[in-house]
Amino acid sequence: NAGVTQTPKFQVLKTGQSMTLQCAQDMNHNSMYWYRQDPGMGLRLIYYSASEGTTDKGEVPNGYNVSRLNKREFSLRLESAAPSQTSVYFCASDPRTGNRQWANTIYFGEGSWLTVV
Amino acid sequence: QKEVEQDPGPLSVPEGAIVSLNCTYSNSAFQYFMWYRQYSRKGPELLMYTYSSGNKEDGRFTAQVDKSSKYISLFIRDSQPSDSATYLCAMSALSNNNDMRFGAGTRLTVKP
């Protein structure tokens, strides 16, 4: 019973390097999300995908790109990492198909700790 | 000013105490209100949710929403050491329910 799986769990990058965070869910959910969590800031939405083939910007999209590869997978890419992107990244999913629906079953992965030096 | 304000604590209480956790918000469009629990080095898990104003009870947990004051609360009765975690409030508007806005989280410790 995997739920939402994120890889890698820990990563250290040098400024300017690129990397991709992978996320996969096995619950046949339509909507998937990427959040970052910083001390004193709570969780902030980076990008979301309401369905396969669609992506939308959240509150803090600058410096990131996403790909909804298929219904199961939603990746987050840092093209040129900066120290300000040091954070804990969470992927999440829920069964909604539109932004005006309500879901009471939102599942988060266990997080990816990223440090940019 | 942040859209959602939450006292980060930390909050330490003895086992059996009643805990009150609170958030205030500024966006009057928020209609859905949620509380998440997050254990150390884990992802958040949805604890309770409410729509618009009112109360909702689930076991030892009660969520309250006062839209007129833009204030939400989570009460934990008979608190247990297993309740020790960070509690995050979150909220979203009907127009874009995918975009949840979170508080910074309150770290709670329940001492045996």
C-alpha cells in the first residue's frame, strides 16, 4: 500500500545544478501537487495538475518546471538550483477532476529534503 | 501580512489537557477549512475539514470556523502523548479549491 512515493528522499546540489524530483501515486487520483515547506512559512503550492496533460502555477512557481508524465506520475524540475530553493518538498494527490470540487482525501508523500549549497 | 496566520508555538501541555489551536486569515473568499497533523519527518495527514462556518466533531477533535471573525480553531480533548506533532491549518476558496493556503504550523508536545 504505497500511496504517494517521492524520490529521492535526500539530495544535496551545488548552485546552478539541475535535478528532477519524482512523484508517483498508485491510487488512481486525478489531481497531483507539489509543495515546498520552509520554517515559519508553512506549505506553499508550487504547481499542480488537475488532470493528466494539464498543469497550473501555484503560489511560488518561479524557478521550477513540472511534467505530468501520465496519470500516476508528476515530476518537479529545478533547472538551475539556487540556495533559496533549499527546502522540504512534498508531493500530494487527491481524486478531484476540477478546481471547484472538494476532496476530503488528500494524501501527501513523505517529503524530499533538498539542500542547495 | 500573510494570508493565513498561525502561532508557531511551541505548545507543551500535560497528558489529559484540552488543547486549543488557532488560525486567522485575511481572504474572505476562503470557504473550505482543514486541519492537518504532521509528525516529525513525515508528510501532513488530513485530520479534519469543514465547509463555511460552524463546528465539526470527530472523537476527541473539534473544529470550529467563525467566518465573521476570520478565525478557525481546533480543540483536542483528553490530549495524549501520541498527539504530539505539528498541526497545520489550511484553507481554500471555492473558485480555486486546488490552491490551498497553509498556516506555518503549531508544534504541540503532550507530556505523559
